Amino acid sequence: LPPKQPKLPLGTQTEPSYPKPSISASPGEEVSLGTAVSIRCWGQHPGVRFVLNKEGRHFPPVDSDGLEAEFSTSNVHRDLGGSYTCSYHSRSEPFTVSYPSDPMELVVRGEGPGSASPFPAPPPPRSSWGFGANGTLRARLCPEP
């Protein structure tokens, strides 16, 4: 006999039920090495958990009491370039999720054409969390020490 499948709690949804969030980068989707950038995700439901995704890699989820979350760094490095999406889900009903946002491509520019660095790429970023002055929940992307 095949093993019994566990029953999902009543009202649990496995298909996305929230509309997709929006995603943007500030100052823009093209940034220079060593500068600051913020990736903002926002949706239509308050009190959710946002997840930022980069090419299959998920950053730690961020709880938001409002409608948005912001992921930022003050020192862009090459590893931050790539395609990003974000999604969100209910904190009280973890199976109530959104569709992913449309992808956003973050392009990191170097010092100029033909300027290759003799140093290896920095390690992947780690995340630390804090609140911005305006109350928006922010996630800071920091390179490993």
C-alpha cells in the first residue's frame, strides 16, 4: 500500500493566491561598483513576509507590517548583478503565497571598458536587518568580512 498523504489544514492553498508584487531598484537598474543601491518590493497585502530571489537563490525572508520591504547595500560588488524577483506570503497562513514579481535585471558596471580586476570576486553577501528612518523594513546586503 502506498503511504498516506498528509492532509493539509482546511483552507490551505498550494497555488498562488496573492497577486504578484512589484520590484524596483534605486537609483536605477544599472549601478557602478562601490555605490549604493536599494531593491524595493511591494505588494497589496499588509503584514506579510517578503522574499527576495536572485537566480534561484533566496535571501532570508523579511516580515513587513506595511506593504513593502527594501533590500539595500552601500557598497555594490559584482556578485550583486543579476536577475531578481520577489514574492510574499501570509505570516499567519504560510501556504497563502503570491505569484513572483516580474524579473528585474540589476547590472553592475566596473571602472570602465577593459578594466578587469586581478582579485577574485568577493564572497556572496550575507544579510543583516534593520529599520529605515521612515519605518520601512530594510534588509542590508553586506559582503562577508
